[in-house]
Amino acid sequence: MWLIDSSIGRKVVMSVTGAALILFLTFHMAMNCAALFSADAYNAICKFLGANWYALVGTVGLAVLMALHFVYAFILTIQNRKARGSERYAVTERPKSVEWASQNMLVLGLIVCIGLLVHLMHFWSKMQLQELIGSQAVVNGQEVSPTDGALLIRYTFSKWYNVLIYTAWLAVLWFHLSHGFWSMFQTVGWSGTKWQKRWQVIGIIYVTLLVLGFLSVVYFYFFKSLC
């Protein structure tokens, strides 16, 4: 099968899974921003996306997408290193502004995965997982409802070290996505000489807004905890 056996097929898989993950991050960011305006609204969303069958199907689907994206990234990195030394992606023109990110996509991806594990420990393990096993979440030594996402956000980002961790993680995510955004359009043939630079600009704007959306929740609750 060409999606598995050929280099182009592997890049297509990387692009499709990457696009799906960016769409999920966009949804996740929009959902999180609800917590800026109403804790009750955010908790209602958390309850809707708890241990319901559709949420579980979505969780499994995301896990599969992440696994495919990571495995194919590793395969392509090894393949490209053998063919072109330290080059990671075959591009016709690599702008200086994204050269560092393009040469370190696997490392950036690994850091993103580590940050994801921390995020799952902070939230998923205390929310959907607790619903699945029929238990309560434990926050600061007290049992709370696993659908009380607003309380978890408030507690997590009241800690300065968590704020630093998430800030660093989201910064790395910005570098990873800013390159991956325009690269996926190039892979599927939607980026010529003219459109490559346009996709780079669109990607930087889109990813910057995405990351700022996540950071707004982090810092809103951090500064709120100081009041």
C-alpha cells in the first residue's frame, strides 16, 4: 500500500493526521476559552464531553491519530537522515525564519508529547478517567466531581510552576505547528512558489491565535489566584 510503502504516502499520512490534530486543538482551545466567561458553561461542556460513548470514541480516535503522526514522523526522520544527512523534510525553498523548526521537528514533537502527558495527568486522569472507573477526582486532598473542570483549571494554574511548564510547552507547540501548518499544504500539492509564502503567513497567524487562546486561560486563572 502506497500510504505505507512510499515516502510520499507517509508524508500524506503525516499531513492528514497533522491537519486533524490542528482542528482538534482549535476545538479544544475554543472550549477552554468558555472558562474565561463562565465556570458553569465550561463545566456543562465538560459534562457533555465526559465518559459518553461519543467522547470515548473521539478520545480513542485522537490517540490513534497521535500514534500515527508520531510513528510516521519517526520513520520519515530516519529515512530523510539516511538520504540527506540532517535534512528532515524535502522542500524546494526553506525560509530562514522556519529553518530551525524544520530541522528539529522530531525533537519539538517529542517535547510536545511530553507536555501532553503532563496535561493528561493534570486533567484527563482526574476527569474522564475517573468517570470511567466510577470515582471522584482528588484535588488538593479533597474529592471533587470529575466534571468540575473549572475547579481543576483554577487549581492547576494557581501554581506558578504549572504556569511555567504550560508556557514552555505551548511555545514549543507554536514552533512545531508553525512549520507543520504550511508544510502539510506543500505535501498535498497545494503550495506553489507563490502560495508557499502565503501559507507560511497564514500558518503563523493561525497558530499564534491558537496558542494565545490557550495561554489566555492559563494566565487568567493564574492572575486570578493572586487576587
